[in-house]
Amino acid sequence: MADALTQLGFASWLSVLIASIIKVTLILVGGSVGMMFLTWYERRSISYMQDRRGPNRVGPQGLLQPISEAIKTMTKEDATPRDADKIVHFLAPVVMLGATVLSFAVIPWGRMFPVDLNAAVLFVIATGGLHSIGMMMAGWGSNNKFALLGGMRGVAQLISYEIPQVMAIIPVVLMTGSMSLQKIVEAQNDFAGLGWYVFSPVGLLGFALFFTASLAEGERTPFDIPEADSEIIAGYMTEYSGMKFAVFYLSNYMSNLAVCFVTATLYLGGGNGPGVDALGGIAGGLLSLVYFLLKSFALFFVMVLIRATVPRLRVDQLMSFAWKFLLPLVLVNILSASFWVALLRWDQQWPQLTQWFGAPSTADATNWGRLAIAVGLTLLINAGAVALIMRLTNRNVQKHLYTTDEELALGLS
């Protein structure tokens, strides 16, 4: 876009500035409109799952309900507690929304890449980490004990689940050999556009672990403890109303949508699919965008399904799940990824393997012998690890079923 503006006679610095303003505006406007649709979609979907009607009065099928609620939110009073830190209280939602908008800067839309950043994966992780800062600012700046408790819960949850979330991406980086999202998408274009990482044992386990940890990062059920309405009113957003509350809500939904986009990019091939390369050009680019959006919204539907069916976890269950279940599995998956890369790429370092099964696969041909060994070995390692950790977890749960509250308090369990 900046090059096109330069060709029209604009100065280079002015072209970059105008192009950046246009992109940010499109993200904010598109995010706002998308959030309005997603709120309607989620409420309607959950109502059908729970045998209710959902929003159905304002507009056909309740489609105008989000617009009426947006008008109501914009006209509500923006109240700030008298003893609150007004600067921190005001900046908290700004930080949350800014971190979400930054993550969209490197997310590819099918075969369209806004920025091909060599460290795009690291950039997405870094911007996602800013949410914990905004959350703590909201809790601390409100001068409210419930808000502070919600902020502390949220930060503890985000820090705990960021570790398995980040480590779940390491196998993808190892298998691709790059942290560029564009190269990660291109590496999954084998097998007529169906060479997605999720179809490998390493990618399948990584997909499940990353998406689960991302649910906690996005404060989705069953990990919505920072906003536990029944326990701490509304968590870190207790003292927010009007547009400030709406900005929190917008950033939350945009971050969930960004999670779906990143997951589709890392594990589901991004915009790759049958017919994209055959069409090529503009038609292929549009088809890749359709594939990308279908994958992303399918993941969002899974989020909605989980919210409608899974109850909220307790704080101790949430922390135990991160440290005792997800973390061991991501470590095992990194080990499996190292075997995967070794079996498919080693040549001179392991001449015996080349003598038995041939040279490593290239872009034009796939060595089926090496691939079969890699699939079998990683499947055995990952399946065994999942079975073992689930068995240990179930044993621990059974043990606590017969433990009294007094024994737990005294540490005798």
C-alpha cells in the first residue's frame, strides 16, 4: 500500500504514515464489527445448545441486538472511583486493546501477508504477554479489593499458561526451521495443500496443547476465573463502565479471534487447501482467504461449544492442569519433534539411515520410508506420554476424593 501511494506522488514517509493509519483503522473497524457479529453468533449458538431462544427480538433473528447494545454502552455514564488511580485506571483498557491490535500486524490472511517478519512468532508471543500488564493495571488502579483479586488471579493464570503455550510452538519452529509465519504456512503446502502439521503426531498434540493454553490466555470457559461473576463480581473489570468496559470486551473478543487466526496458521496450514495452487493469482488468493476464514471460525465454534458444555475450574484445578498436565506434555512433544526433524532431515550425520531408507525428502519427492518411521515413533512417544500422564492425574484425583478438608488444610493429603 505504501508503494502504491509513493507512485501517486506522495513522499515516502507520508506514504508509510498514511498506509499505517489505514491499516490500523481497518483492524479497529473490522474488529469492532467482527466482535458484534461474534457476540451474536456465540449467544445464538449457546442458546440452541442449551434449548433456549437467545437474542431474537431486535432485527431478524436478533441480528440488530449487538447494535442496540453498542448504543446502550456508548450512552452509559463513564464512572471512575473517587480514590482510584485515574491515570492507571484509564490506561488499562488502552494497553489491552493496543496489545491485541499489535498481534494482527503479522497474522497472514490466507496467502496475503501484511508483514513478513522473521521473528513473527516471537512478536505474537510478546504482544500477547502485554495483556497481563493491562489486567494488573485495571485491578490495581481501581482501588477495589475484588478488582485487585481478579487482576492477581488473571496474572497468575496468564503467566502459568504462557509457558506451555509458548513451548507448544517450539515443535512448529523446529519442523519449519523458521519463526516467520509466512514460511510456516509455505512449509504446510505439500500433499496438494493438505500437508498441515495437525496431520502429524507432533502437530496434533501441539495443536491440542496450544489451543487449550490459548483458551486460558483468552479467559475463555473453563478458564474464565479472572472474570468469575459468581465469586468476585466481574474480576478486574468491576469498576469499569460505559466505553471503558466496552474496550475491555472488544479486546477480549479480538484476542480470541487472533488466537483462532494464529492456531489456523501454525497447525492448519493457514490459507493452504486443495485448488489454491491450481487457480493461482487473484482467484487462488481469494480461495486461500476463504479456507483461512473457515478454519478460524471453525476454531471459534469449538470455543463456543466448550463454553456451553464445560463448567468453570477452581483455582487449584486450573493451576494443577497447567503445571502437572500441559507442561509435561509439551516437553515430551518437543522431544518428539526433535526425533521427527532428525529422521526426516539427517543425511551425512547419519549415513546408515540414508543407506537403509534413502536420502531425506525434498520439495519434489517425499521419502515414504523415513516419513513412516517418523510418524510411528512420534505417535508411540506422544500417545504413551498422554496415557501415562492421564493415569497419574486420575490417580491423584482419586486420592483427593477421600481426603477431608481438615487433612487438606493441615497438608496431610
